[in-house]
Amino acid sequence: APSPVAARGDVLVSAFKSDPRYGYAAIEIYNSSGNFVDLKDISLEMHYSTAATDFVCNVKLQNYIRPKSYLTLYHPIAPHDEGSLLLNGCPAPNTTDMLLDKEIIVYQGGAVIEVVRVNNSDLGRNPTDIWERKGWTAVNRTGVFKTDFRVRSSSKMLSSDLYQVPPAPSLRILEILPNPSDCATADPNLACHSYVKVKNIGQDPIDLSQYRLRSGNQTAQSTINNTSRLSGVVLPGKMFVISGKSLNIAKKSGTVWLQDVNGLVDYDNNVTPYQKADSSGNEGRSWAYDARTGAWRWATPNPGSENNNFAALRLDPGKGRLKDLTKPKARILKPCRDDQYRSEETGRCRNIIQSKKAAILKPCKEGQYRSEETGRCRSIAKTAAAALKPCKEGQFRNPKTGRCKKIASVDDLPKPCKEGWERNPSTGRCRKIRKANSTLAAYPVQPATVQAANPAIWWTIGALLLAGASYGVWEWRAEIGRGLRKIIQLGRK
């Protein structure tokens, strides 16, 4: 008998299920490493036979198996779930007789890395059960079936999705700012931070979460200092800027390029490496693609526009740092919507209908019209309901109040007031005539005639004066007495 072949690869046969009807109903493999393994380098060769016929099946794989993950392949006519990978091209014995000795050989890069030999005596009473590997250490990689395998307690085969590398993205890197100038604290200018400006030049949206950005030297290993994760979706023809804490870029020299999110494939972006970005002459300058010449050269940072700015830089003596002649004020976080454009002055997304130069108004909905005064859409039904109804016959509309009033007629003349009543000219209503001492009180002053005095009046006045004098003599009698005595004494002398 052939000598056992110890398994020495990262990808191992982890379980299998044989059946006289199919040869192998299913084969399960496992990636025991912590890395993705490209299955295009892995192939399987399976041998099984009956008393009359020997069968051989070769299976080639593709895509990547994830770290510490399983993959199960089923015979095409054996029971399996929809979407399962198949052992295409494997013949089916389609017999009820017991299969003779079986063998599974695993190749990687054309070299044998594992051989699983199965004798019927090894299967015993469980020839159609699932047999699984006991472990992944050298103890269970001997190549001796009874040492390496055992019957699985469950009837399930294990499998996970393969990783498929996304296609090369239609993304073009336009500009890189590796070493920005010093700025004031909390300066919102995007040119105060390193950034990479990218545009989708294709016809389809791109899911950025499938890719990542690398910087520095392409021969270096990926680290947190040279790898930047991406997220979001960029629409066709739209530009976006990678900046902030998520960006890790070499400040001195290097280049930038795109990889798939797991770093298995590098995508060529034709970015010429930059040099001496940390020098005083290049501080604050961007490494940009010149579409006119097809070359990369130093430029003025311009994150707010698709076009790169190759204007000269000047030194700002007030702050001691490089500034461009037209300082970019843009801060771009994500692509604008289809109904928006990006302002080159602020870098913000603005609605196209809000352009100051030409306001493009959307048409009103059915049943609406546009007001010439406000420019807004108004409901025709509401406007009609709010319109004033015409006045009835014999009425007119008061221009001050907007209400309908009767047209004056003979019947509208006020009825005469009752006897002893008069009409108030201010209200038009009847009121009682007020009684007064003089009937002329309510009219202008009238000339008065002089009449002879009544004798009774004079008698009354005289009586009042006499009464007053008498009261005074009585009140001041003591004082009057003293005065008279003094006068008499003076007369005697």
C-alpha cells in the first residue's frame, strides 16, 4: 500500500460524504490560516470505483476562501441548497453496490499538499455518513485515515460565502495634498489637512466600501499608517475628497493607489510618485494631475473643484505660511445629489433651482397655478373658493368693507319719529327730546331784551343785607362796645 502523505497546506479536506449513487455526495474544505487564500491555485482530484469501473474527477476552484472558513462542494445530482458550489464534471456510478477504495488529492500550485485515502474497512458500518477531520494540528495531519478522521455527530456540511474581488473601479485620482500648511485652530478650510481628490469617470455608481486607499511605497506591507478605509457611494461623473482622520498618507514621498477592501489586488491608477513634499518649497502645495499635458506636477490646493489650480503660490508674511492666490474655501464631505451643484467659492452643495443668476422653477402640479406676486404654486380650487361671490340683485359692494349692501330706494327712507322724539343726525336713530330751561340752548346765542326790575327782588336783597349786618353786630358786640367806650373817653378829655 502507498505510504501516507501528511497534509502540509493551509487548505485541508475537513469532511466528506460518499455515496454509491454519486461517488462523493459532498466534499468540505477548510482554510486553517488567518489569511485569504486564492482558490484558483487549489484543485481537487477524486478517485472512486466499483467492481467494474474506475472513476476520476478533477475540480478547479476560483475566488477566495476567507480565513478560518469552510467551503462545501456538492455532486450536481446530490441533494443541495440553491446557490451551492458543485463538483461539476464528476461522473455518478449510480449503483447500489458498495464503492471500493476512494482517494482525495489536494493540489496547490500544481504540487500535492494532501492525500486522503479511504478503505472500506475504515468506514465500517458508516459508509454513507459524514466523516470529519478531528483537528488542524500535526496530530491530525498524518495522512492515516483512522488517526485524522471520525464520524460527524451532525448531518450538516459547513460552508460560507467566498470572497470575490471587485472589478477595477472607474476612479481617477486627480489631486493629492500630502503636506498641508499650518492653519489656525478649527480652520474649516479643507486645504488645512491632507486630502486626496478622486472622480468617478465611469457610467455606473461605485460602492466605495469595496475598496481602500493605500499610500507610500507599493512594496510596503499594509499598516494603519498607510491604509485608509472608504465608505459611501459615488455617482457617475461625481467628485469626492478623502480627508480627515480616515486618511493616512505619506507626507514626504510616495504615491497613492486603490486596493480591494481586503488588500488582495492592487489597481493601477497611474499616479506618478511625488518627492520632497516636506521641503519648504513644497509645503502646502498639492501634487496634481494636469489634464492638458497628462503629467503630474505641483499645484495650488483646490479641493472644491474638479479642475486643478496650477497658479503660483505666494508667502503670506502675516501668518508665515504658503497661500495660493485664490485661497480655496471648500469643504467637501460627499458627492452632491443630481439636483445640486458644488459652489467653487464655498465647496458646498447648492440646489440648482436656487442659482442667483437664473432661477429655474419646477412646473406646478396639476390643479395649481403660479402666483405672479410670490412665484409660488397655489391651488386653483382654493383660489376660486376664496374669490368673492357677486352681490345679489339690488345690492352693491362696499369698497371699504367688501360687503354687499342694498341700493338706496324710497322704501329705505327712515320713518318719522314719534311725537316728543327727534332723529339723531349722527346715528340716524330716534331719541327723546331733552327738556331745557331755554329752548334756545341748543342754538346760537340770541340777543336779549332788557326788562324793568321787579320790586320784589330789591326787597329781597335789602332783607339779606340787613340780616347780614345784624349777624355781624351780634358776633362782634364786645369789640364794638370797647371801641365806643374809648371814643367817649377821648371826647371827654
